[in-house]
Amino acid sequence: MSVTLKGLAAAAGVSEATASLAMNERPGVNAVTRANIQALAKQLGYIPCKNARSLAKKRSGLIGMIVPNISNSNYSSLVQLAENSLLEKGFQMILATSRSKASYERDMIEQFISLRTEGVIIYPSIRHNPDPSYLNLLWENRIPFTYLGGYYRSIDAPVSMVDYFSSVAAATHYLIDHGCRRPCLVSGCRTLVSNTLRFQGVADALKSIGVEFCQEDHYELPSTDYDAAFSLANDLLDGNVFPYDSVIAVNSYTAMAFYNAILAHGLRVPEDVSIISGDATLRPDVSKVQLTSIRQNNPRMIQEALRLLFEQIKNPGSPYSKVVVPADFVVGKTTRP
């Protein structure tokens, strides 16, 4: 049976008010009495109610974070970086995965509010989310939030994200400089800000040589994982003829799926088809081949996201900022030399 505050107070021979003050490190209790009550609490297994403590202190020490999933190593990297940084600042992180469902994302927002989180980091990736107005519940409850990796166009908030446009444009120029003229783009939902910027990056680079990049050359995966990309690659390789000379894939998993499918159909990488990954989350020692990649600066993204979030916590209502973090282009073995 769990020990209550009333039971702790009785065991210590003090009032409930005194026990509460001691457990919440509040003034009004001498140091010896406080130490005795806290030692007894540990001995009895008393666990203070965090919600009650947050009401007393007017802070919870909790930061919520929502990412699409943690099976993708890019998202799990961001989660780990955020948690480590928050622990250094004396905060604990509550993690939720949106599962790419708006209704579930809303449920998690309501949970964060009920737990009195002091701020929230959101990686927006909901496919076809026309009304993310539920995010306003956070503002209405005076809980600031920061976008990470993108944003919902209709709801304003601070943003920390990769420079998708410039990084993909630079990757496309590299392909052009090495003889490629017909790339395709493989990503998730086209309407997400990140993927719209990727498309614009490819289109802008090709425009410089008089080539038009069409929406038909931008393939939208139902999920940005290996299986979905491998299925698409096999469909495009029907008859062992690939209609493109290069592929810009949204992440390492989709890039590897195209690499394996292309080889299975008797074509060569990079001689016949060049491949660029939109991230560098697969380590070279565990990957079949060193992918040419756009290496996102996840530590900097998290650093900026937390800076923006804590600015809002300390100064509610201060102007929102958008930080665009540059990415590095790393040449591997899947593009022409």
C-alpha cells in the first residue's frame, strides 16, 4: 500500500502542512526537521505527487517533446540530444510519438497540459493536417512551444529547422556538375514544409540549366521507411529500365532501399544511377555502402530549439524567431566522382 502525505506526517509526528513544506523544500521548517522528514519519506517509500508539487512551486520541471516515431534514427538522435540537454538544465523530458496522426497528437498535447509541462518541442509531420489549431491549446494554457524540423503554416511559433532548400539545391548542383540531368525526389507528404522546400531546391538548381522539374518527378511515400521506398523503386524499375539518372531520397533508409533495388535489377550505382541521402544517420560501418549524404546538424538544431523555447518560457509573448541551420554535403560512393 502506498504511503500518503498524511501517513508520512503521522509517522514523523508533524502536521501534514509541515510534511508538505519539508518535501517541497519550502521555508517554514527548520533544517533538522526537514532532513528527518525527507529521510523518513525515503525509508517508507513515499513518492510526492508531481502535480501537487508543481502547483506548490508553480513549475513542474517537465518539457514535452513530440516526434513522428523513434524507429527512424534521425528522430531518435534528436530525442537523445534534447533529453541530454534538458537534463543538464535541470529539466525532465516527456516523450510522445505522434504516429503521424493528428488526433493522437492532439491527445498528447492535452496530456502535456494536464501534466503542467513548462514547454513543448514539436516535430510536425502529420500527413494532410488541415487544422492543427489544437496547438493553440498550449498558448491558451500559457505553455510555449517550439517547432523542430519544420512547422505548420497556419499556427505561428518559433522554429528551428534544417536549411532544406539550400542543402538540396547544393546536392542537385553537384549532380548537375557530374553529368546528371534527370533526378527524382523521394520524400514523405509533399505538402509538409520540409518537402516543399526540398522540391523547390531541386527545381531551382535544374532551372539554372534550363531543365524543368515537375511534380510528377516528386514521389510521395506513404511512410519514409525502407519497405515503402523499396516497393516504389521496384515499381519504377519495371522492365529493368530506370527513368532517372539520379535519386535524391529523404533519408538513409529510403536511399538504401533504392540502392538495393537498383542493383537487384542489374543496374550500377553510381555509373547508371547516382543516389543522395537526405540525412547521414546510417553509420558507414553498418551501411552496405557509404552514401553520399546531406548531413543535418542535429546538435545545432536542438540547441537552437531549446534556446528559442526557453526564451519564450522566460519572456512570454516575445517575438517568434525562425532559425535555419545549414547542412553539410558529404560525398560518398553513391554519386559519380
